[in-house]
Amino acid sequence: MRDYDEVRVAGALLLAVEQACVNLSFFIDEPTSEYLRGVSPTGWYPLHTYTALLDLVASRYADPAPILERIGSEMIRIWYQTGAAGLVQSAVEFLQFQTSSRGYYSMVQGPPDKIGTFELVELDEQAGTAVLRSTTPFSKDLERGVILAGISVPQPLAYANVDNSADVHTYLIEFH
């Protein structure tokens, strides 16, 4: 495993996890809130704080994958409600926002070899398909939720699916 001591996450990301857990009525207790004491939305915090917070929440569930996916989706809903609606107004715009990891780098800082990328590899607007590739140190279950909400929240879709079962780092996306 890579050493992530130099990686920092935006305080807004930590606070979004907390708010997502509150909104979804997932378990938040005193040990969890200790990670968030004094966090400013504009501050930068060690990656360990973020991963420890998610690990603590996930440890409360026998199968944390769907919980983390729902937290990721709720984080994006919060993002849209707090001003991102002006940045991204469709599934395609959300996917294009991932080009060159733009969205990802607005929330994560550190050496490129340690923070990885979250980028759009392929987009076929007519077919309603896309491929995203992630080499980040983050939960792929949480990222799946981020992508699903990212494409479905800004506009009504009849169908949206995000699958990374064949390769955990490659998200095959379908939206109509």
C-alpha cells in the first residue's frame, strides 16, 4: 500500500460525509464526531481523517458496500444543493467535469503518484454510455454512489447504472 501521509482532503468533503450520514440516519456517535471537531469547509485535512471516519461508519454494518454507496450518493446530492447546480446541469456535464480529474482535484491535494486520478476515459452521448477510471485511494463503493448520483441528480433519467464489478477501478456507466 502506498504511503498517503502527504495526501489532504477538503474539509467540505469531511463535512459532506457527516451530513450524508445524518440525512440517511446512519450511525454517527461520539467517536465519529471526534474526527470532525474543528473542521472548516475550506480547510485541508489528512487523508487518514477521512478514511478513519468512513471506516468507523462502515464498521457498524455487516455489509458496508451499499451503505458507502448511499453515502457517496448523498454527498453528491448535498454538493448539488449547495451550489454545484450551476456547474453541472446534466449527466454528460457531470461526466465531462471528470475530464482530467477536475472535480476530484478540487477536493484532494497531494503528490500525483499518491492521490491518483478520477477521470473520464470514454463518453458516447448518443448511446448514453461512459467509462470512468479511478486510481484514487478511496472506497470504490463510495465512488460508485458519487457517480450514480452525479449523473442522475441534475436531470431526470429513466435509467442509470454504474458497474465496476469486472474491474474495481473501471466504472462502466449507462444513462438514459
